[in-house]
Amino acid sequence: MAPTEEGRRKELLRFLFLREAWSLLVAKGSSVWIENYLRYGEQLSSGSLATAGRALKRLRAAGAADEDLTALVRELQAHVLFGICVLLDGSPGLREPEVADIDWTIFEVDKEGNPVLEFSGLSECVNKSDPAA
């Protein structure tokens, strides 16, 4: 692949990965997720879904607006997405000396799962790629 063609391909890969990653977050202005978690809180007796559902019920009862809850959750999810992108871009290293040489990256793969093209720069692009911005 020619250098400019490879650069364009990497840009496309970053865009597609981040587009799909952002689509997994709570949508800006949506409260559908709140209703789902409230239902989990009523239907489930334990687990993180039930705990979150009951916490949302208490927050709503205390006067928290759905818009505020959504804004808070989306920002927290975006922070986690940024952290995952930092890891995939080559983390600063693991804390434990015996595994400090372990690192991660991300590749485009072929239909058999074989690496085709490594790409990075996700953490530099993640905040600029928010479709709701």
C-alpha cells in the first residue's frame, strides 16, 4: 500500500472504529436508557443492572432531571472510551514490573482474523469524533 493510501486507510479505520464506539454510548438527550434501567431495577433482585436501576429511581425521586442524568452518564462513558483508546494507542505501561513490557494496539483484520494494518491515534481523535458535539 502506498504511503498516502495507507494514511487514508488508517484515517478511515480510526473514523469507523470511533463512530461505532460512540454509538455504544448513551445518546445525547435520550432518556430511553433510564426507563430500561428502571425496569431492570424492578425486575432483577441483584447485579449491576438492578443496582443502577434502583439508584436511578432514588435520583429521580430526589428531583434529578433526565437531561442531567443523561449528560452525566454520557460524559462518564466518554471518559472511559478515551481511556480505552489510550490503552489501544499504546499505554504508558502496566504498573507491575513483571508485565511492564505488555502493550496493546489495534489492527484491521482480514476475514480470517489475521492482522492487515495497524492503526493508532484513537486517543487524539476521540473527543473530536463525538457525533453529538
